[in-house]
Amino acid sequence: MTTLKLSSELRRKVIELLKQNRKVEAVKVVRETTHTGLKESKDAVDNIFEELQNK
């Protein structure tokens, strides 16, 4: 499994959305910005979500 690399700007936006409990919107932003599929985008957001939970 390849992890999708997000720019620091996109990563910050995803983190901000996750802090607002807007996970679906975070996935949508990743999909639109990176032009990747739903699974890849969701996996990227889930990875960031897990990192935040483990802090």
C-alpha cells in the first residue's frame, strides 16, 4: 500500500477540518486537490486522523 503524500498546506487544511469533525469534507478536499480516488483519499485522511488521536 502506497501512502499518499500531501503538501503541508493541504495537510494543515485536513487537520483543521478533522478538528471540526468534518471528516467527509476533508476526504472531498483531498480528492479534489490530488485528483485521486475515494479510497486513496480516505486512507490519507484516516492516517492523519490516527496521528491526531495518538498525540
